[in-house]
Amino acid sequence: MSTVKSAKGKDQLLLDGYRYRHVNNSQCIWRYCRNDCAGHVLFDDGKYNKITDYIHTPNPDETISMEFKADINLGAAISHGSP
């Protein structure tokens, strides 16, 4: 489980092979990023609980690539070297 920034600078949650975004600026409800899936999780009492089921299997490769891209973007933002 980790939180990364999207290309537009919004927080995204990476959890169990799924990628989520905030629902209506809520800090405790996260919705799956694909529009054709209604998967939701709720952050309650320090843990994430699944609210609705998914229509597909998790994609762990996507979460790994999002974490890698977030690390690269963070390193580029704080680096003082030339590109």
C-alpha cells in the first residue's frame, strides 16, 4: 500500500494491485481509477475495507510502474542537476 501523485498532481492509492483516486475530495473513500469498474474502498480505523467488488483481476505491474514513475518524478523535482 502506498500513495503516489498522478500526472495531474492528485493523490492516488496503490493497494493490492489496484489504483484508486479520491471520491469528491473525500479523505476516506477511494474509487478505482478505471471508469468501467465501480470498485471502492473505505479508510476506517487505520485500515482499508473493500466496499464494492471489481469486474477484473488486479494488475500488480501497473502499481509497480506507478511507484517507479512517482520515484523518478520526485527525484527530478528535488534534483539540482541538469536533465
